[in-house]
Amino acid sequence: MQSIVQKLKENKIGFILEGSDQSGKSTICNKLSSLFSYPVFHYKYPSTYSDMYLEYSYKLEEKIPYIFDRNFISEMVYGELFRNSIKIYEYLPDLIDRYKQEKYILILCHPFSFNFINREEVFNKDQIFCARQKYISLFSQIPLPKILINPFLSGSLQYVLNKSLYLSNLFYRGN
């Protein structure tokens, strides 16, 4: 596993972890951070449209790989679910292009069960199902190297790293 970590570090590959509440994102982020010595960034919900975009932009301008614990997909899922609006939508094409340029891999933590909720808000089963389906739908449409994992399976971090190396070599060939 050390050689995989080293190769990803040498290529300065960053990670964006997405997924519903209680899906294992923060656990995987912390494990990746200890392996790579990359900082973890978890954005707190902004009060204006531009705050979220600007905060991610500032992080990308630092030219160091980050491990993002949630990002634009979560805003698209939860913004629509709670506010009927998505605060980052107009900036999404630019943000995705910047993640491509900076060599980020998108990881969706998607456990098989509905063990999902640890929020103040109350979800009904339809909302939970809708949110989970929206994560899968959006994840499949984003033009970044991506990995879908169940973080609660044994050995899944090894799988993530192996898949990341494979995808990063394919996706960033020639860079």
C-alpha cells in the first residue's frame, strides 16, 4: 500500500469525499489524511451564494492537495432537499474544471443500508431514498475520476487507493 500512497502523493492527487450523513466520509477522510499528510477541509454551510465557491477556490489556489469532506454534490442534494435552492449551481462548471486541473478524485461513500441520519432535521423514508438516489445520479454525471465504495466493508480503504491509482493514471495521462 505504501507505493500506491507514494505514487498518488507524487502526482499530488487530492480527494473529494461525498455521501449522505453517517456514510463514513469523515472516517475515510481521517484515514486518508494520516496516510497522505494532506489537510482535511469540511466546509460549514455558507450564508451567501458566493461564499462556498470562494472558499473552495481559495483552497485550490493554495496548490496543495486537500481531502474535502463533502463538497458541491452535498450542496446539490441537501440544498434542494432543505431550501429548494442550490447555492453553488452557477459556479459548478468552473469548480469542476478546476478540480480536473488540480487532479482530484471524487469518492462517493455509499453504504448499502439506510443508516443515514444524524442531523437535527427529520427525514422521512422518501426523503432518505431521494437523497441517496440523487447522490448516485449526480456522482455518475460529474466528469472527474470517481470511486463508489461502501466504507463499512473490510479492506475498502485499500480498494479506494488501488482504484484511485488506476483511475488517476487513466484520467490524467499526459499531464
